[in-house]
Amino acid sequence: MRTSWGLRRVGLFTVVLTVGVVLAVGNSSCVANLSRRAHLARVDLAGLSRSELLACAGEPVRVQHAGEWEYLTYISPLPTKRENADQCVATFMVRAGYVDGLDYETASGGLIGKSIPECLSIVDPCLALRKN
């Protein structure tokens, strides 16, 4: 009886541990996929017209001009339920009426790092527009 219980207990522990590892890997895989999408938006949104950008992303919080360049800045909503997340500040660089670049940073001006999935709230509507 003791051996049987011991085997069941080890079996149950193994199952619980396996499920925990699968969930952790699955969650990190999901975050990696979100990060990848945000990074790829930098390429996928190049060539988007200024009017298309305004239609999909809305009015920017800030517009700056420097020579032939226009910088349209958007800020993501405050993150919820995610540890170590920060707001995303996405700046689209527009030249001759078309998106020529996209940069991300945190609201405090730092590197975006692990908070890059927060940028999807800004770029996803535009990515959907590009797919159509």
C-alpha cells in the first residue's frame, strides 16, 4: 500500500510540475509573440500614408516638425495586470506624407524592453488595415 501511494504521489507531482512548466512556457511564448508583432510593425507599417495612420491610430498626442520630417507621437493606455510594464510611446516618422519609421520608448524616455507588447494597442489597428 505504501509503495502504491508513493508512486501515485510522485506521479501526481510529476503531472503538476509538467502542467506548470507548460503553462509558464506557453505564457512566455505568448509574450514573445506579442513582442515580435510589435517589432515587425516597424517594417510592416512603413509606407502607410499619413491619412491612413490618422484613420487607424487616431489623433496623436503630439506632432512635431523638423525640416521635411513630421513626428506623430502616440501613448498607450496605462498597463493593467502586467508586472514591470510601462506605457509605450510610439513615434511615427513621416516624410513626404508617408510613414518612414517607427520608434518605441517608455513614457519616461527609456528603452521599451519588456513593455513592448504595450505598443500593440497603438499599432494593431494599423496592422489590421495593412492586411486588408
